[in-house]
Amino acid sequence: MTQAVRIIGGGRAGGAMAVALAEVGWQVRPILGRAAPPGEVAAAAADVDLVLIATPDAVVADMAAAVEPSATAAVAHLAGALGLDAVAPHSRAAALHPLVALPDATVGARRLLAGAWFAVAGDRIVRQVVADLGGRAFEVADGDRAAYHAAAVIASNHLVALLGQAERIGAQAGVELAALLDLVRATVDNVEELGPAAALTGPAARGDEATVERHLGAIAPAEHPAYRALADEARRLAGRAVTR
């Protein structure tokens, strides 16, 4: 039987989920965006099997509270750091966080359909969503969701910020970002094959403090805090003493 979903929140995540679920045969009701009348939000669960709340984290609980509970519809949120208490008014509460970057609806949908990982909790319908999308699900308990989301932010958002720093510093020496990205891809491959500790190389890891100091002397002072912090992380991973 075809399942129906209504999404509250028309941003990148909501749009990507709408496109992906439609692609695998779900009936996707019109998305309820910021301007949706309160009455439509209240009735969001009336004729669907699942309501997906894809709003910013700060308003997830408010949106869930605004939806009139239904015995036949599950209500789930897409927030990584929030637990089931955010949708507590609903007996069939769930959480479904796609562990993949969703830059826009089209690219995001393609990634959701490419074997993405999802952190799930609560009502079993979210596991059905993952299965229908061809993804992989893992359970994250409410008490662990903030730590889980912190790990995801480090692996994705902080990595992007770090590459921004690499691009700035590389530009000083006339090195294009494309050349550095090839290095990044090879490094990620090494981590996947060997694990972080065995894949680690570089001056901080091998105790070459003279090279570390040369680096600091060559880059702008504004770049020093991030460089020093990550050099310490490299020392820690290598089992060396942290310098500060």
C-alpha cells in the first residue's frame, strides 16, 4: 500500500526529502512552509501516514505541538541533536536524521537515494522510510543524540571550515584548491582503510616541532589558533604530549 507523507518546512532538508520520497513511490502532500495557515498545520496528520518536521531545531517542538495528534500518523523530526521529547505530544513519535549534506533539494535527494546513513529512533515507520530510500539505519538513543550530532558536525561542517583555511593558506603559495582536494580524498581513503590513528602523518604526529614552528611563521596570525588546536589533536592521536 502506498504511504503518504506531509512535510513541515520547505528548506533544503524538507525539499530533498520530498523529492526523494516521491521518487520511491510515496505520496508527498504539499509542503507546509513558514506561511502555512495554522489550521493547515493543525490538520497536517489528518490524511497521511507520516508527518516529517523539517524546520530549524529551535521550532521543532512548537511545530509538533501545533499538529493535532492522530492515532494513525507518526510524527518525526529531522533534527540530529534533538530527541523524541521534541515530538512528545504524539504517541507515534520518531526521529529521522539523514547523515548526509543536503545543499539543495535536487542534490540532496540524489544523495538520500545513494545509500545514505540515517540516525533513527522511535516509531518503526522511520526504518521503513530508510529502507524505501535504499539507505542504512542505526539507532541513537535520546541521551546520545547531542554527542552523535557533534561528531557529525565535526566530520562535515568543521571539515568545510578547515578546507576554507587550507584554501586561504594555499593561495599564499599559489596552490589551487583542486590540488589540495586530491590530497583530502586520498587521506579520507586512508582513514577508511586504516583508521584515523594509522592514517595520521605530518610534522605534529612525528614530533617535528621545528617544521610546525616554520608553518606558524609563514601563515597569518589569524590562522594560528586553528592550526595550533589541530596540531594538538594530531599529537593526541599519535600518543604524543600536547604542547598546551
